[in-house]
Amino acid sequence: MIETISITGVHDLAARMRSGVQRVIVGKDDVIDLALIALLCRGHVLVEDVPGIGKTTLARTLAQALGCTFKRIQFTPDLMPADVLGVNFYNQKTGEFEFQPGPVFSQVLLADEINRATPRTQSALLESMQEGQTTIDGETRPLPGPFLVLATQNPIEMEGTFPLPEAQLDRFMVRIRIGYPSPEEESDILLRFERNVGPPSVDAVTDGGELALAQAAVAAVRVDEVVRQYMVSLARATRSHAALALGASPRAAMALYKASQARAAIHDREYVIPDDVKALGAPVLAHRLILSSTSRLTGRSTEDVVADVLATVPVPVER
């Protein structure tokens, strides 16, 4: 039985995952890589974009390629926390209370249109996403590992939605925006699915055991002192930026650190370089920042602020 995996093994695993996902998702290498980075860091993924782009398809395909137990929750305004976590019920045959686990007790949880649920139901996932456990009626139960939340939301349609609070957004390691396909990619999509009558699917290319080994290998990727200080400088620069009411938290800096390790590993490197940090600045930091009221009125975005910070903070160079 294999008990360790090398960085090259992580690179090969990422290549298999990417190839498997692209049997359904046309192109979008950078988007798929961001999702893989989060998975390798034991992080969670928020897929945010307009309708019809393929948010749910991407999340479902990633879960299928992982080969892990998978559950999907369609979030709606009437969804209750018990519908997510589970409930204790009285069994009249046995005369005892029994626990009926909810869909959160799976390795991969697809939270579809998560912003359609009420804040009370949204907050039911906080403990699960942060600590890999859930507490129901005073009893704490561990979740199966690896535990990954893939959530989708539509940022355009506001009617009947409840924006995710900052505490919830901070639990997502990366926010992914898929974007419209190129003309060539859109033509390929039409050709690829012209005869499909059901939802597309892929075979598993890995399992929870191999993924856990890859996650352990990623955590050992070396980060030089100057690169680590560069990450700290980026996080601190957001906290004093004039366009922001709230900058990046220490949890955000930690997410940037871990994500940079994973990006280095999937590129078959045992060390992090500044380009890893720069490439992950917007996906890791932007959704955690809060604009000032003046910045919102002038139409600035948190991605603009991250780009500004990346352009002004000095990049470490090799001596």
C-alpha cells in the first residue's frame, strides 16, 4: 500500500483530474486548476457566475472525477438547517432516538445556489467547512474525510437571494468565475453535446485515499522566507488600502500560502515562486475584501483593488 506520494505524483494526479474534467468542460484550464488547487489544500470552492455558464456542471464533474461519496443540496428559501445537517428522531419500534444524517455527511457536498437559502441555513455549514465536524443537539459528529464543499451562486439575480455573510465567504479558499467560452470553445460545446440526452458524466480518476496523500505532499512544498514575507506584505497592504473598508484576514493570508504551495505542486515544483502568489491573488483574496462606500459608488471592484496591490507591493527577486 502506497503511504506517500511525490510532488511529481501530485502533478500527475492533477493532470488526470484535468483530463477527466475536460471530457465534460470544454477548455478552461485555469478555472479547473483553481478548483484542483483548493481541493489539494483541503479548501472549499465558490463558483460564481451568470446562469448557463456551467457552474453546476463543473462542480458535479469534479466530484465524479474524485471518486468520493457525493451529495447535492438544492438551496431554497424554505431549506432548514436540519435538511443539511440531519436530525434526531424518535423510533417508535425501538423506543429510542436515532440520528438520521443529512447530506453534509459526504466527502463532496455540492451546495447549488447557496445564496438562495436563509442566513440561518447558510450558517449551518460554518462549523462543517472550518472544522470538518458538525454539532447537532449538543453532540459533535466528525464528517468523512476528505470533506469538500463546492458551492455555486448567481451574482446577477438578486430577487429571492440572501448574500453570503463575510464569515461564510471567508471559509471558501477560492472564488472561481468561469466566464463565457471563446467562439471555438462554444462551437466545440455544441458539437460535443448535440446527441447527449442526459447530464454528462465522467469516470473517477482517483479516490479519497490518493487525494489525502496528495494533500499531505502539498503541505510539504517549500516556501522561502522572502516569498512568505511577500504574502504578508500583500495581506497587510489590503488592510490599509483607501478603497477598502475591510482588508484580508490572517485566514486569507494562510489560504494564499497554502494555495501557492498547491500551485507549485501541480506545476511539478517543490518550491513556491512569486508568480504562484501573484496568479492566486484575485481568486484567493478578492471575495474576502469589502469595498468602502465611496469605492462602490465609483464602480470599483475588489479585483481592481487586488490588482492595484499586486502592482504596488515590491516583488522579491532572486539574489
